[in-house]
Amino acid sequence: MLDSLNEPGGPLKLAVPRGALMDEVLDLLDRVGIDTSGVRGDSRSLVFDGGEVTLVTMRPYDVPTYVEAGAADLGITGKDVLLEQDDRRIFELLDLDIGLCRMVLATRKGDAGPSEHQRRLGMMRIATKYPRIAERYFEGEGRQVEVVEVKGSIELAPLVGLADGIVDLVATGRTLVENNLEEREQIVTCTARLVGNEVAYRLRSEEVDSLTSRLRGAAG
């Protein structure tokens, strides 16, 4: 399998996100006839034979990197990742309508609202894993903030005084509640998207369009 990854005319290579999105993505691929049994098994491999496509598993955040470089012809990742990496030269082909989440601004429960906080202090400090999304949002709102990039448990930042609030991706909001935080503003809703490499789309457009069409039908 590894030796065949770069063979011309071989199966399309599809980057599949590990983590929270994976089960929904694999279920969708099953519905269009792609074999996901290898990915679902106990193997520690990262590359799997899906029949008509080769499945390459990776972190959602790495999908645009591999697709842009042509190491994967297609990929599936969240809209949050694409918004944060909006300088990547890749095509967004399809909203898969799975993995629904929302990007929100949250603060400690009972704190003054963000607008009132800024009126009093002039600036908020915001912790986030998504600095570009946060900066664009507040700039568009005409609000001055200091953005602090944090890689780990983002909910910790306002609890220990690192930040006045956080910008983060939530699904149910349960983690916010468990950490005494509350959602204040919704920035954008995010779902999983199918993306493609520019060269692969030009050279193998028939295959890409066929798979895209089938995924559209299965997602719908």
C-alpha cells in the first residue's frame, strides 16, 4: 500500500480526520461504498485501502497542509480549520453537513458582558486556539482585543486570570458549563467540508466530481 501511494493513475488519496469527526466521516464514506473497515479496526497504520480511494488518516488541522501539497488529492476537515488556514491554496468542494459545531465567545459565568467589560477597561484579553478567526471577528466588530494563543485546555484561561474570555469551538456547550463558563456571542457555525488539491482537480476532475456528487447525495 505505501509503495502505491504515489503511483500515477492510482486510487485517489483522501485525507480523513482522526478525532471527533472520524465516526461521522466514516459512516458517510460507507454510504457511498468506500471500505472503511481497515480504519475502524485495531491497526496502528495511518494508510488504508478503501477500494476506489486510499484513506490517509491524520489530525484535522493537518488536512489542508497535505491537500495543498498534493500528498492527498482530497480531504475532509472542519470549516473552523479552513477559516483558520484561509491562505491555503485548496478548493472547498462540498459542505458535508456533519460535525455541526459553533465558534463562540465565552466568559466566566456572572462576569460583566463583553461589551460592558470593554467599555470599562478599553480592551479584552481573549485566549483561543484560533487566533486568526478571533482577530478577524473582533476587527470586523470594531472592538480592540489582545489575542493569546493557547494550545491546551482553553477553558482554563479565564479561570486562572490569563484571559477575560475565550473563543473556542463547541458542540453541546457542556464543557463550558462544567468549567463555570457561559456562551456570550456566536461567531460562526462550522461543519465538515470536502476539499481538493488544485492540480488533482484539473487532472482527475471526472473522478473528483463523481465522488463529490455521491457524497452530496449521501450527505443530503
